[in-house]
Amino acid sequence: MEHKISKIDIVTRPEKFDELKNELNKIGVTGMTVTNVLGCGLQKGVTEYYRGNPVEINLNPKIKVEIVVCAVPVEKVVEVAKQVLNTGKIGDGKIFIYDVSKVIKIRTGEEDYDALQDYK
């Protein structure tokens, strides 16, 4: 049986990560890669003052959560992420979805769907 493999990148506010991780675990997402990143979109940054002088802060702290799924539907991951991360304010983040053409588990050599399963 052919399994479609997708990668979902979520870039959002760091303070929302724990809630996002917990809700994703509830729907069966067991693995993710999380990176602290800097970025800006519509926010463009803010002006802060250091010793009385204005300083432009153009990049805001964000987290990037990378998830690869095949058994859990992409739509379910996106729906959970939108529910958890939506504050209605600029800076909630973005979700990017990609097709994955190949996955290889280095330890066993398993490929694609089998490489994403947790066989003991």
C-alpha cells in the first residue's frame, strides 16, 4: 500500500510550543524537530530603547517545529495547530506543507513508511 508522506513546518511564537506539543501528541504525532529561529513577517519588528537610544529589532524570536507524517492526516495536524496557535494577532505564525519523496532510517536502512514506524 502506498503511503503519502508529508512534512509540515510550523513557525510560531515560542510561548505556544508546550501547548502545541501536548495537543499534537494527543492526535498521534510522536516525533518532531524543534529549532529556535529569528524572523519577521508582517510584524516587521519593533523599536526598543537601549540607554535612551532607539534600536530597531527587525527579527523576532520564533520556534520552528518540523513534523513528518504519513499515518496521521496532514489536515488533522494543521487543524490542531491552527486551534492552538491562533491568538488573532499579527505574529501567530505560518504553516508550510511539503511532499516528501524519500525517508530512510539510518539505523536499520528501512525506507519511507517503514522508516517512520517505531518497531522495537
